[in-house]
Amino acid sequence: MNAPIVEMRGIDKSFGPVRALVNVNLRLMPGEVLGLVGDNSAGKSTLMKILTGAYQRDSGEIFIDGKTVHFKSPHESRDLGIEMIYQDFALCGNLDVGQNIFLGRWPKRFGLFVDRAKMHHDAREILDRLKVDVNSVYQKVESLSGGRQQSVAIARAISFDPKVVIFDEPTANLSVTATKRLLETIAELKRHNVAQIIISHRMNDIFEVGDRVMVLKRGRNVGERLIAETTEKEVLELIVSGVPETAATELVA
Ligand SMILES: Nc1ncnc2c1ncn2[C@@H]1O[C@H](COP(=O)(O)OP(=O)(O)OP(=O)(O)O)[C@@H](O)[C@H]1O
Ligand SMILES: [Mg+2]
């Protein structure tokens, strides 16, 4: 058996009086697609923001490739190959597709001038590789539909050549066709051994691309199943009436 690429152990996080996460554990293997599910406010986004360093944990440990990490910002997790596409993906609407994909690292000529030709050529290449359907890399992002804007955010994330990609509600606002395309992108990344965590309320998406599913309820682990060995019905039951694993052990003790 190979080692996990991501391991989170005993993660706690409170926002004032709100205990968003209580002793949460998570493991992710290289190339694995993990569905992260749970009701609204279960703590899914918070757990992932702690993984990227967007939020700081109160306690617990995080290991990437077996090494303990303390990311202070998403820039630091990016350096170790972790990318997250947020629920409210942040793009610059008044810049074009190519400029957004390479935001903060526009290629330069003679170290001075932005090499627009190279930037747009490379952007086109990434979009084609991902089979992302955006007509022109010169188009301003604000003129694209929500679904296509999301594709640009995904293309940007993938252009960093990550080992781990986290999607927060990627299909919530997508059409049937756009959802199908995104699920193909996820499968394509998996073929390249990229590990992925997909937060979603759409069980059929998780069942289509996932290897395993992990359920959070009110900030606690309530169960984990291999997709091949469970049903949507069983996972929905865990979401609604799952018994917190921490509480179960407390009872035993
Ligand atoms: N920045 C913050 N400040 C204060 N409270 C927060 C913050 N972020 C999250 N919370 C709280 O933490 C809890 C977990 O929120 P989180 O966004 O992680 O849930 P979620 O599982 O992603 O839900 P959803 O499915 O609605 O996106 C909620 O009670 C939320 O109000
Ligand atoms: Mg969320």
C-alpha cells in the first residue's frame, strides 16, 4: 500500500462560540477521488480552507506526503502542489481569460514586457488539454457565463500542475452538459494521478467519479464508505442521521 498524500488528524476549529470542526480526520491517497459531503454548515468548506492554509486550525495535525505542515496561506500550500477552487471562485472580471489563468505570473520578454502572445498561446493549450469550452482566450471573463468562468478558475488551478485539487461545490450552478464536462475533467486528472476532493450536495456526481465518500455532520466525522460498497441511500442516511464517531467512542469509554 502506498502512503496518503494528505492526512488530517484531530482537526478542531471554532469561530467564536461556533464549533465548526471537532476532532476531524481525513485521508487522501494519490490519484484518489474523495467525495466530501454533509448538510449545510457541516464544516466541509472550513476543513478544506484549513487544508490550504486559508484558515488556521485551533488544533490537530496535517501531513502532506508524510511531512507535517503549517500553511499560513494558500500560497504556501500551492508550493506543495495543493489547489482549491472555491465556492465563490475569485477571478478578475475586467481581465481576459489568458490574463486570469496566469494572474500574478504573466510571462515577460526581456524581463520587462508582458509576453501576451506566449500567455495567450499557453492559456489556449491548457484549455484544450482540459477540453474546456471557452471560445477565445482574449475574451473578458465578466462576459462569460458562470459555468465558463468556473472553467477558467479550474484551468488556472490546473496550470500550477497540482498533486491535489479541491473542488468546492463545482457542479452546483452548472448545466447538465457543463457538469458532464467537469466530471470528465475530474476523470482526466485522476488518470494523471492527481488526488481530488469534491465537495458536493449532488450525490450522483460523487457516485459517478468518486472512489470514496466521507461524511461530516455538525463538524464531526460520521462515516466513510467506498463508493463501490455503498449506495446513495446509505450516504444520505449518514448525512441526516449519522452518529458522530467521536460521540461513539465517548460512549464506549
Ligand atoms: N469565516 C467564518 N466566520 C465565522 N463563522 C464561520 C466562518 N466560516 C464558517 N463559519 C461557520 O462554520 C460552520 C461551518 O461552515 P462551512 O462553511 O464550513 O460549512 P459547509 O459544510 O461548507 O456548508 P455549505 O454546504 O453550506 O457550504 C458554520 O456554522 C459557519 O457559519
Ligand atoms: Mg461550503
